[in-house]
Amino acid sequence: MIVGIHHVAVGVSDIERAVKFYTEAFGFEVVQRSEFDSQELVDRAIGLTNAKAKMAMLKAPNAHIEVWEYSHPEPKDLRSRPCDHGYPHFALQVEDIEEEYKRLQGHGMTFVGEVVHFGETSSAIYGRDPFGNVIEIYEIKTADISQLERR
């Protein structure tokens, strides 16, 4: 069962500048920061190899914005207009991720692999809708997002 949208991800070239902008311009609160370099679980969940990035999770009033600065693989500098297709990804928060994984496959979603469980705190997997848009399904198993091991 889908329970809501958890976060929208935004790719940036300078995470410090982005965090400053989102916190100062919009009043978002930084609730989590992390950095990873070729971590197997992260690579499996997002479908990249030897991914290296910095992340900041910013709390908005009713959702989160996740800001990513990837240094590997080399990001492509894509700029789009509001009418153009595409976005980095959005995440649907779910209950019973394994059941949703199977159900969504029946609706034409393809996934990068099997669901990845990050200990007792969360589970995630990236997939694509029938049009190629990237969607993450994400299950939170703890009420405190700062305790999540994922990022």
C-alpha cells in the first residue's frame, strides 16, 4: 500500500551552496547528511556501480527534499524547462515493500534489482515506470529519520 510521497531528489554541483539556498530561501531544516563512496548496499539500491556522492536530507513542512552531489559516475549537466520530460527521481513511501515491489512489477515497473534492506531501519529499491521515469519505493521501519542507515 502506498502511504505517500516521502521525498523528491535534486542533483546539484555544489551541495554546500544548495543546502544554504534551501535552508535560507525556503526555511527547510537539515535532518540528515551523509557521504558514501562505493558502498555495496547503496550501489545495489540505486543501480549504479562505485557511486560516490554527498547527500543532505532537508525537511519541508510536509515532505523532504533530498539534495545529491555525485562525483562518480561523472554527472551529466542536463538542464530542462518545466515542459521537458525528466527528473532525478521521486520516492513513494510504502508499507510492506516486498508486496509493493511485486505489485508494481505487475503494473509494468522494472527494478534495478531486489529490494535492499538497510538493517532494521529502512528498505529501498529504484525502478522505472513504463515510460522510463525513475521511482524509488521506500519503507521506513523507524520513526526517526536521523537513525536511518541508508544514507
